[in-house]
Amino acid sequence: MSHTNAQQEKRSAALSSVLFAIGLTTFKIIVGVLTNSLGILAEAAHSALDLAAALMTFFAVHMADKPADKEHNFGHGKIENLSALFEAILLLATSAWIIHEAVDRLFFTKAEVEVSLWSFIVMGTSIAIDATRSRILYRTAKKYNSQALEADALHFSTDIWSSSVVILGLIGVTLARSLPALSWMSEADAVAAMFVALIVIFISGQLGWRTINALLDAAPKGITEKIIADVGKMKGIHDCHAVRIRPSGAMWFVDLHVTMDGNATLNEVHEMTKKIERKVQKLLPQSDVTVHVEPPEMAET
């Protein structure tokens, strides 16, 4: 697939996430206000930040595909990593608000929650939409090694569980009103909202940690050793060492040293470097590989 088609597919996946987020946020706000459900309003706030994150992802995917220039020699791929970090920060802010409101309702301000058929419809719709967009985003992210799209996919897949928790909370409120023995479940909506916050905090931590590692140029675990082993086994290669890997969005920049027979011709060395590049690109697709060749006696000094 051409680079242009890859760009279009990534942008299409990001745009679909934006459109889903707009519709879902609007739907949740309307139903949450009408029913006075903190669980649904918490999900509405979550979806509103999802919209901001989806817009940021769409922008990041667009900018990350710009080619390298004089100021950005390694391209603009880090924008995807910054987008994922921004999303993690938004999620943490959402969690703080949800926990604050839930504690207020549990211990200070009592509020009546109106549970209706619409309450369950909006949350069921949320689960269906999140399942659809997370599948689209994850498939595209895996295909093109896009951390921004992968962050969105992971985010929306956990939204499915948080929406399920809200539904359980609404069921608890309904049971408390129907069965006096279960009156203790009247606060289930606020408790469900706190569970949503805990889920969001968990996923925020995961996203934040992975993003920070990418921004600090952390290499995938075990890949350096794998490159050294596989390249070192190639015929004509005496040794592979000094491997350095730098992630940048969907791209990887790999720099490595190999030792070869000092009497090899320039054409032989050039042909070998092309083989090494292909070998590394099988291990790390979409990688830009630089090979430094030196004779064995130089490597020993």
C-alpha cells in the first residue's frame, strides 16, 4: 500500500472517532440532564474529553505524516506521542472531577436519580459505538504502528467496561426503589461513577507510561538483542554491535555497527548493508536503518 493510501486510512479512522464522539457526547448529556444521573453525566464528561482527545489524535495523525525538513530531521512522528500524552492528562482530569462529584453525592449532597428506559438506551448505544470505533482504530493502529491511534483504541475499549459499570449502577438504583431490603443500593449510581473514575485512572496510567517511554526514546523490550543476534548470524558479518533505536510516531530510526572482512569491495559492502536493512525492517517495520561498516581490527580497538 502506498504512503498516500496509508495516510488516508489513518485519517479516516481518526475522523470516524471524532464523529462518533460528537454524537455520543451529545446523546449522553441530554439523557444525563433529563435523568439527573451522575453515572451518565460522568460518562458524558468522559465522552466530551474523548472528543477533545479524538480531535487531537486527528490533528496528530495529519501532522505526523509530514516529511522531514531542516528543523525536524527525524520527521514529525513525535506529535503522535505528544497526542497520546495529552489524552492521558485529559483522562486524569476527568477522573478527578468524577471522584469529587461522587464523594459529594455519597456524603454531602443527596440527589434523586431518575432511571428510565433512555438511561439504559444511551449506555447500550455507548457500548456499541465504543466497540465499533475501538475495533477500527486498533486495526489501523496495528497496521501502521500508530501510537496515537492505538492510544485511542485502548481508551475506547476500556470505555466499554466503564459504561457497563454505569448500567450496573442504574440497575442498583432501580432495585433499591423496588425492594426495600435493597435500599442500600440507592447510592449505586455514585458508586458506579467512582468505579468509572478508577478505570479511567488505570488506563491513563498505562497511556502516560507508554507515551513517556516513547518520548524518552525507549526501545521495544528485547528488540536490540534480537537485531544483534539476527544480523550477527548473517553470512559475511563478523559482529553486530552499538545498536541504537529511536522511535518517532509510527517510524523507527535504527543505527547499528557491523564488522566485515576489511578486504571486501565497496560494492560487496553496499550490497551487504542493503541486506542488513531488509533484515532489520522485518523485525521493525517502517524503520529507517543506518549501517556503519568497519573492519574487525577497528572494532577491537
